[in-house]
Amino acid sequence: MAIRVKTTRRKVFEHDAPMRVVAVLGGRLSEEGRLLDSELDGAIGQILKETKFKGEFGTTMHLPLPRLQVLLVGLGRLRGHRLGDVRLAGVRVAEAIVERGVREAAVENFLAARFGKRETSRALAEGLYLGGYRFNKYQGGGKPPRARFVIAQGYGPAAEQAGQLAAGVYFARDLVNEPPNVLNPVELARRAEAMAREAGLEARVLGPEEIQELGMGAYWAVAKGSDNEPRFIELVYRPPQPSARRLALVGKGLTFDTGGYSLKPPEAMKTMKGDMAGAAAVIGAMQVVAALKPPVEVRAYVAAAENMISGHAYRVDDVIRAMNGKTIEVLNTDAEGRLTLADALAYASRAEPDAIVEISTLTGSCVVALGREVAGLFAADEALGRGVQRAAEAAGEKVWPMPMEEAYRRKLNSKVADLANVGDRNGGAIQAALFLAEFAEAPFVHLDIAGPGFAPAAEEHPYGPAGGTGFGVRTLVQWVLDQA
């Protein structure tokens, strides 16, 4: 990563960085800001009076003073903050610094007196990393921005852990942002293997022959329509000491989705390079797990494929057989993700995990229900669902529990197979979750990230630029750590 975050015991005014960053709360400078203002003979306070900058949350003001540059960051009201506000403030700081090309900035450890230096150092560092991300490798020799942030009076180990977490998010974002002619299933597997070697994970990759030999008929039906071969990816983290507890992560890995013969409209295809955001989140999370070394075994699974049109592509009315023996009537070839996930979940279940968390850009219905910033959480096991929700809250990613309404299972009934791959339009996200539950033989949670997994250009997300968001990496890592 070109962004670096360090800590120092010194206060902002004592640092020699060319940019200093302090907060404005309730229209007034923070304590760190007042100390810096005193060193600058009251110049900051005078500008505040003249400009009437109130410091509404997330706003910034750049002051190019003669001796140094100052960035004021609005934290809004004096009270009522949450720890997540520190993370969001860090994002705004990084965006402002990167935009101006500043190479080093000393940043106040926002709200440390309220939440503690350890917690705010981690949240602030996460925000700085997330806000500083850019993907510009295909823009005229573009290079990622380089900036060094120093958190004043910060806690070093917390910032270091934030860096490890951010590396996984960056990796996931990079995978999603790659164009589909570059990142096909074979390339996705190659990058996952390369990461595994570097991180010390076990990796196993299966090709077409092995996929068919295992009886993954649902996955193969989707994959066989493309000239780019599928790859089934398995990553394994084993803790330093053997653990009786085993967790499974499963991610949807459609590196491009045309919809197949149930063809998507052109506008709907524009973000389909991001249909593997679930896979990216799982792979990125495994990189972080390897770095943090929790005392539980974690296995990750990705059924990578493209959903294309050809003489080999699967059709509406086909009947296919999944790895667990269940037959599926295909009523819509654009409901392909659940077919690849069916076999991935069945494969993951063979290792008898204590719990499975699956993450996927699965349904437009979930976007209609929850919008672009909130993921749907569908829990076949209520206790597991609550645990994943707590992890998401701690990580600062928005999820909302949705019902696994068993009455809707009948919508998936088929007259020619064990079940159909789609029902009707009403409650489509719930039906998709119920479909997946048919293939998971362990406590199971499904996260539908069709909304927050990819931010279109017109809808930049709160934690960085448009494109791949890396949503889910932080939640998955936090959930794994919570199981220790």
C-alpha cells in the first residue's frame, strides 16, 4: 500500500509534518487545535471567525498558512458521537490530503478522551487507509497516491492492526476493480494462490475436470458457457495450535455476468465485473486472518466462473444436479450465482464446519429493499446471525437482519425437479436465501451485498471512491476474531 499510518506520542503542534490536522467540534477548535493555534499566534481562530466555519460533521477546510498547512475537520456536535464517527472522519481527512498531494500529515487522534486512545487509533487509522485508496493503474501510467499519516498521541499496535485489515480491503477492492478481460476465473485463482503463498495459507485450485468429477453440476452448468475456464478455489488457515473449532467462508465468484440467455439489459451489465465482490471479500479476509493468526481454523471457498452465452451455455428449462444430489430446474439463467454457491456450500459442508458465513452480490431485490449502503443478513441460525450482526456493527459495516420466511420456500417448488432456481418477484431476496440454505449442512448465514459491494460512479460510498468497496472484509475478520 502507498498509504502509511504511524503513531507518535507527540501532540499535533509538536510534530514537524508540513500538514497538521485538527478537529472543530460545536463550532470550536478541539484542545489539540487550540494548542496549535497558540503556536500560530491565533491565526486559525481568526480565520474561523472570518469564515464562520461551523465544523459540521465530515466537512473540511484547508488553511494554507505561511508557516505550514492546516486542515480543519468538522466533527459536528460536542456530544453524542460514536466510535464509527472517528473512522468516517479519517476517511474525509485522507480524501482531502490525497486530493492535495500532501505527502505527510500529523493528525489529531479524534475523540480519544471519549473512547480511549487504543480504540480511536484503530478507527482513525482504518478511515485514513480506506479514504486514501485509489485505483488508477489504467489511467495514463497513474500510480496510487503516496501519503504518510502520523496519529498524534496514538496507540501503535492498534494502528498496525488497522493496516493489516486495510491491506485485505485494498486487495479485495483491487480484485473487484480489475476489468473483466483481465480478471477472469483463472486470473482470480492465480492471485488468490499468490496471496496464499505470501501469507502462509494452504491453497487448492480445481479445474473443469475436477469440478465435474466432484459432481458439481450446478456450478458447471453456469461455468461451461464461457471460453474462460472456471476455477474452484479453496484457502485454508490453520492456527499455530490445533483447534477443534472450524469456520467456513464462502464467496460468490462470478467475474462477469451477462445474465446468460436470460440476458441482462446493457445498463445492468456495466457493473457486472463486480459480481465477484463476495469472493473478493472472502479472499481479502483470509489475507487478514493469516496476518492476525486467530486460534481457530478458517476455510474459504470460491466457485469462480463467468456467465456467458454460447453453444455450450445452459438454458432455461434445463434440469441440473448439484453436488449434494438435489436437482434444480433452471427458470432464469440470470439467477446463476445461487447455482455456483449451491455447490460451493455443499463442498464447504463436507469439512463439517461449526458455522458457514456466505457473502454474495446475489439479488437486485435486496438493493430495492435496503439501498446501496446496507447489506441484507439472512440467518438460518439465529444465534449465528446475531454474532455476525455484532461483528458488522463493530467493524462499521451496515447490515440489516432479514427474515428467512419458510412460507416462501413453496415459491421454489418445481414440478420436474427438487426445486427451481427462482420463484416470483415478491420477496426475491428471501427466496434466494432459502435456496442457498438447501445446500448448507451447518449453521448458516447469508450476506447479500448486492447494494454495498460495488459503488457506481454516481454513488460514491462513505468509505472511499466509486468502484469496489471491499465491503464484508472487515465484518468477516471481526466475526472470525470473535470466535476465538
